[in-house]
Amino acid sequence: MQVRLAAQVAAKVEGIRQKLNYSKLSDAVNLLLDAIKHQWDLKLVDLSQIETNETRVRLEERHLQWLSQYGDERGINIAAVTNLLISEYLSGKLSNTELDRQQTETRQIADRESDKPNTQLSSQKAIDSQQTGTGKPKGQALLRNLKL
């Protein structure tokens, strides 16, 4: 699937692409998505931005399902999710709590696909959200906070 990166995100990723000597911007985006999903610390926060006209990237299949679910929960599309997560990761604002929640959701998806009911995780998630009393920010609120 192809998505369009925001200009600022594309500039940051272009700097990473050139630093890592990757041939395509898509390769750098997929690396960053892997880093986000698997909680890798690539130490790429302070790299320079390099303006680019290439803003369309192809996401690999392995990222589509978890990005789609993340976006559905917040009412935003995959392109916005991609921009949001990469922006937060590169600015160092993607918290471990958020990453832990993403991994839990990824495991839940895998459990659903293999037809293994996982009521314990669902029950715990419901209990946690009731205890904290905080809802997840939705679409436009997330996009307004998107900064590099």
C-alpha cells in the first residue's frame, strides 16, 4: 500500500535514508515502522532534515494490519497513523506505555487470527481503561499535536 508522508516527516526520513545509504525512502520508512513496532532504539533523534519531493512510500504488508487497527481506534487513516508514529518516534515522544499497548494489540490480533480466544487480555484492558478513566485521543487531536 502506498501512503503520502507529510513534508516534515519525509524530510526527516530522507535524512535517515541518506545517512543509512538506503536506495528508497520506502525502505527507511519500513525500517522505522519495524523499530516502532519492536521497540528498537535506533538513536536517530538528532539527524538533520533533507528536503525531498518524494513523499509517496510503499508500506510493506507486515505493517498494514497493526497500522490499520491503530488508525481505526483513533479515527484516522493509515497515512496519518504512519506520519504520527514516525514523527513521535523521531522526536523521542513515543512512550514505552504506548509501545507496550501497541504490542498488546498486535498480540490480540494474532490471537484472533489463530482463533484462540484471549479473554484475559481483553478483560485486563477493559479494567485498566476503567481504572485510569482516560480515553484515547482521536484523529484530529492527534494530528494537531503532530510536530517534528
